[in-house]
Amino acid sequence: HLKTGNDMAVLTNYPSDVTAINANGVAKWQTTPMMCASHFEGEMLRFDSNPETRIPARFSGSPVLQPFWGAGASFSKGHRLVRVPYDCCLSMLFTGEEISMAMRMWTNGYDLYTFHHSIIYHQYGGGPGGKRPPMFWENSGSHSNDAQRSVNRIKKLVGMDVAPGSYPEENFEKYGLGNRRPLSKYLRLFDIDFPARRVADNCPIVTSFQVHEKLVVHLRKDGQGIDYSRVPEDLFYKR
């Protein structure tokens, strides 16, 4: 937060693979994954493996803005957890949780950054002997309807028509959108269309640092987030 000057910064990405560090735990190269690749998987937006990028020296060690949030690594000040707690009611959901959190944090005034360089790593392949760790979906047979109901809860979150009783309604307002920024601007800025199940390839504008350089100039002087009232919704994509 000292580097970003932003009290509303959330540092997040999918951690680099452990093959990026040597036997002594030292990074082999100074890059960072940037959250920009995505596609619709059924009704939900899924984030893909993201490009490892070297952050230019001109950013003086600052984290860099990006549109998405990853569950693999997420660091922020504690008030983020108070204002945007993890949703209680997304049972058996895999694809959809991350875009839900991204939208909720963004509308509550938080800004998503990747690290200036990787500081955390993850073993994506098998462990000793090639054995993979247990996965939550191994229990999907005993929760057969939960995933679709959770998907419906997120569809309701983004304003789509959802049949009453087809999604968990518990504490919906508590785990809903914020009121500091309109969701419509986020979706328009990064060209996301839930009803049409369409999303732009945001990597060109992210990895070229257009997103960072065009948005960071609107950081409020008091460090309370990017002032999106000064950002045109067609900043990156014209229609």
C-alpha cells in the first residue's frame, strides 16, 4: 500500500508455479502473473492461466492494476474483509466465485493489482509420486444441486432474471454489490456481457500496462481508491 498509495488496493493473482524458484527458494526471474485472460464456461466467467509479465522499472516497484481477482493470492488491508466478506452461500461453486468477488470488491471501491513481482508460488502439478491432492468436487455427488443454485445466486447479483427459490437467498444483501461504483461501468470497461456469455480478451490492454497507466492517474489524493467518476466507460473498448 505504500507503493500504490492506495488504501483500497487488493494485491492478487494466481501464484507462479514452483518451477519458477530454485532449490534455495530464490526466484529464477522477476515476473508476475497478470489477471486478464478469461472465457465463459457455461453461464459463468472463468479466469484462465495468465501471462507472466516483467513489470517495467518506470513503475518504481509499484504493483500494477488489472481487472480481475484470483483466489490463489489475495492481500489487502483488513477493512476489505469487513466490507466485502467471502460469500457464505456459494456451495460447490468453482467457476464464478472469483468474478463474483471481483465485482463485489470493485463496486465497494477496491482496486485490483498484481504484484510487482511474484512473492508466492504454488505447486500446480502432482505432489510426491505424482499424486494430486483431494479436490472439493470429489463430494459433488452428495451436493448435486448446489453448484447450479450458487450460479443462480451470482446471476441474481449481476441483475439477471432468476426464478424465486432457485438460488440461496440467505444474507443476499450482506454479500451483495457495493454502492461506491456502478457494476455497469465495470462490465463496460472490461467488455463483459453475462447474458450474451461474451468477454473481450483483456490481456492486450493489461500486459501493455494501458489499464494501469490510464487508471492510476485518477487515484484520489487521499488514497481512497481510483475515482471512476472521471473514467469514461468506453476508455478501452469503443462501440
